[in-house]
Amino acid sequence: MTYHPKTRQFGIPVLDGGGSFIAIRHDPWSGRPLPADLRDRYFAEIEALGLDAAEDDLPEEFLSENWWLERGL
């Protein structure tokens, strides 16, 4: 299992030498829904600042889960 705190994504790693993973939306042991991932919101927030996540230096808050914790998401 893998967890990406910056975007609150849970998944199963794809062991191909890269960082790919298969996203999951339910806890595999209990079947309960996991918290919604925030990947789309993460990039939308960055774009709203006029920044490109792949090319620009991001504000400190976007380098960890702090950006969504501070917003109460």
C-alpha cells in the first residue's frame, strides 16, 4: 500500500521501477470508503495562483499536506 499525503491518495504500487500506483477508494480490509483524494483540487489551487506545478517553484505549503490541512479539507 502507498499513501501520498500531498494529494491524499491511497493506492497499490505498480512495481515497474517508476512511481505509478493503482488508486483505491476503499480500505481493502474493512471495505469502508477512504477520504476523497485531492489531486484535482491540488492542481486547481496551484493554477489559481498562476503557477505550473511541473515548472514553477511552489509555495512551501504545497510541498506537503499542509495546503489541505490548513483549508480544513
